[in-house]
Amino acid sequence: MSLITVRLGFLPLVDAALPILAKELGFAEEEGLDLVLVRDMSWATVLDRLLYGHSDAAHLVAPLAIATTLGLGRPAVSLSVPFVLGLNGNAITLRPELAAKVTDVGRSGDIIDIGSRMKALTLESKAAGRKLRLGVVHRYSSHNYMLRYWLSGSGINLSEDVDIVTISPPFAADALAAHEVDGICVGAPWNSVAVERGVGVVIATTSQIWRRGVEKVLAMKTARMDAEPETMNRLLRALYKAGVAFVDPSRLDEITTILSSRKYLDGSSAAIGRVVQDLVLFAQNADPVHVPDFMFQHREAANFPWASQAGWLYSQMVSAGHVTGNAEDYDLAQRVFRPDIYRAALGPLGVPLPGASAKIEGSITNPIGVGTTQGRLILGTDGFFDGSRFDPEAYRKQLENADFAQ
Amino acid sequence: MRIAVVDESPARGAVIAEGLEASGITDITVLVERHGLVAQIEKLSPDVVLIDLANPRRDELEELFAVSRAISRPIAMFVDQADEKSIEAAIDAGVSAYVVDGMKPERIRSVLDVAIKRFHAFSRLRSELDEARGQLAERKAIDEAKALLMKKRGLDEPGAYAALRKAAMDSGRKIADVADALLTADKLLGEL
């Protein structure tokens, strides 16, 4: 029996786990796929390979799928996201002497408290003639938008009080050490690298900013997905099974060994093992701290692409001035996420399928059962640090009114 | 036309630059250093920037180009829709090109063609070199394994080679792999 080849581009990050495990644990092959993983070192290249046919699908930062569909930074190409590869897993790391001013070094703290100290630090730096410089992985990334959301929610004026720049994660630790940046918001395992070297201290995780923050997605060209639906469905099933394995505690060593191997992350299995267990090393000689839901890859239908997640990202792109908000683009952005494909692909596995395609983000304060077309589903707290809610329909009305007002 | 070639491999950077010079362009700077790369490009203010796809700094550089759009010299990835084939060929070769706004497509096409040809040529050279190195390493391992067998089992050279070849055939492996395994085993056992 011949396997269908699917080339999937990825960056060596812990949250590329599902594609990697789909291949290495045999789930792709079970689904009749020869999954070929193509490792690259920048989102630009992962994206270009996807756009120009070198890869069939990609591990991608969610906002970039939306940006590309809207024609930002590249000519518009419609991308689809039928599967979310993971939530959160990112952290904000500052130079140690700065971290000491905003948090109890080595421990997890209160995000609101730390936010107000960040504001004080920001104004202090600005007054001393050198604005705080913070590096994020890409302008179209959850790292950027969640950092901005937290900073501005803490009273910091993003255009005047602080500089947010783009930094390549492999060089983030060096940049902190050389004082080229004062802080970074990057994904696992790069915060660990900086902390273990003693050049950075984690002050917060993005899971503290938004308990269910959309992070990496499986992206593919819509045309491709439409042309080969059965192949893509098989890929989704393989990834889902990889997720089941990922959260199985008895497979921790196996998973850590695979991820840290040379052809994948080529990194410290100790650091990677910590991340997989939601353990965060906040400072060099501290004990790792368990941060609930630090990296959330599978449970509670975490892989379901809620259109409201795309909606929230779009709203942040508007806040950042990356797009001028309008209702048509908002609809386009939300349609990038394809819950219908998720349901069609995973239905046969008998797994829980949410009935709704969007939700009010941040509204769940206690675990609650939600409507499903199959199976039972309980969603846990998904709050934003400031207690706010994102209602995707209300936001659309806001955009419509703004359009009308022009 | 001012061209910046960003390449972590000084050898490949030189090969590209040479190709561009041969096509008549004189203002070429090859940037190899990771450190201060963004600042260097900002200072140079090139018309065209060629970057290998594998460079981990592409995202930083694209951000620089995006921001520069707001300043005086907008620079974007060569994205004229009519030239999708060119971009595909470039990505195939492993290079990306960023071009200042307003540059005529024909001028870029020839630059890109040179870059693509040179990237491919360098790629071939590197494969040939890797293969030659590999063959050399294999040759060395086989010679060392033969010497070991000759010493430890009192075989002559043809006998030692025959032993290796038989072991390889019996286990369905390459002679070089069997040689490697023998040398490794000898090292480990020797330490007992």
C-alpha cells in the first residue's frame, strides 16, 4: 500500500510537538500518510515554502495565517486553519536586574501586580532616556499581541513609552546578555535557554494573560485543502492522535527524547521535559514551578479552531495599527479558522465536537459543559488577566458602526 | 544598483557576489556577521537584498523592511504577481530577494537569475564536497578496521578485507558501517 506524501514545515519549538509526534509515533502512517517534516529557522521561510508549493501544510503562528489571507506583508493568499496545534507555551523574560524590580525573582507572581510594576519600570526607563526595548518573534504573532494586550492593559502607552522589536529566538539570550533588548516574549524552549544561562528571568507566562491563548496553528492554502480534502482529514486525525499521546504522562520520556533529538529541536531534554509537564524555570537557581495550563495542546478540544480566536487576533491587529478595522476583513479573518473541517475530519474518531463555531472568549470562570454535536465537552476557565471578555459579534457591530461613521 | 547579500556562509556570499560582478554590478556588499546585521542594512540602504532562506534572521529583517516602508525607501519581497515563477525558482534555489519599491522588474530579473544560478551551483559544489568527505571518512574507517583485524586476528590485508566484506554481506550493511562498528566496539571493549 503506498502512502500519500504530506510535507509539513515547522520551526524547532516545543509546540511543534503534535506534527513531530504524528510522524514519530506512527499516527501519520496509520492514516496512510508519509509525513515529511521540513525544518526551517524563520516564519518567513516556513510561510514562503507553504505559499510556493514546497510544503503542503505548516506549523505557523496563528496571526500570520490571518495576515497572509488579508495580504499583509505578502500578496494575499487564502490560508485555512482547520486545526489548532496548541495554546500558550510562551513567556515574558526580562534581564535579571530588571526582573527584580517587577517580580519576586524565581517565582510565579500576580500578573496584575507585575503589570503595574512594569508600568513603573517603563516610565522610569523612559525618564532616564532609554525606553524599555522588548523583543517578540514576529509582528504577526500571539507573542506580540498578548504582550501588547498585557502592557496596554497595565496602563502603558505602547507607542510612546516602550519599543517593541522583532527578534529571532535563537539569538534572544545573546541579545538579553548584550543589553540589545531588555526583555523578550518568546516560546518554549527559548525562555529556558536564557534563564539557564543566567541572562534572563521569567516574569510571566502568556497563560497568565489569557488562560486559553491561541498560539500555533496548522495552516494550509485553502485551494490545496479544497483540492485534497481526504488527505487533509487524515492529517488532522493523525495530529489529534498525537495530541492524545502528548498528554499521556506515561509517555513523557519517549516524547522528550524525540523532541530534543538532533533532527527536531536539537535541545536540552531537561528543558523540554519541564515544558511538557507545565513546569517553568523562572530563574537560574530556582526550583521549577508548576504553572497550570502553561502549554495546552489537546484537552478540552484545544485543537478546535474557534472562529472567535481568529476574531480576537484580528481585534489586536487593529489595536496595533497593523490593519484598519473593517467588517469585511474581520469576516475574512474569522473565516481563516475552519471548525467545519475539524468536525468533518475528526467525526469518525468519535471525539467531542463543539456545536458552536465561536464563543465569547474569556467568559468561562468555572468549568462548564458546552453544546456538542458529538460527545461531551467541558471547558475550563479561559479568562483574560483583566477579566474582560471578547464577544466576536459585538466586536463586529463595533466595526460596522465605525464603518458607517466614516 | 546597490545590492546587499546576506549569507552566513562567506564562501557562498563570495560566489554570489562574483556572479553579480560578472553581470556588471559593482556596488555589492556581502554581510556575514549576525551581529548588528539589521543596523548594517539600515546604514547601507540597498536597492536589493538577497537572503538565504535558511537564515534565522529573516523575520527580523522583514520587520526592518516593513518599518522602512514608513520611512523613505520601501523594500518588499519581490512579489510582482507576474513573476511567481521567478519566486518559485528562487525559493527552489534557497534564496529570497527583497527589492526597493519602484525598481523595474527587468532589472531585478537578471539579478535574481544570477543569484539563483549561483545558489544552485554552490549547492552542487557543497554536495560534491560532502560526498567526497564522506568517501574519505569511509576509506579511513575501512583502513583502520583492516589494520585492527590484521593485528588482533593475525590476518593479512586481503584476509582482513574479506572478513569485513563477509560481515557486511551477512548483516546487510555497508562495509564502512561494519568498519565503524568494529572500531567503536574495540574502543569500548578496550576500556574494560
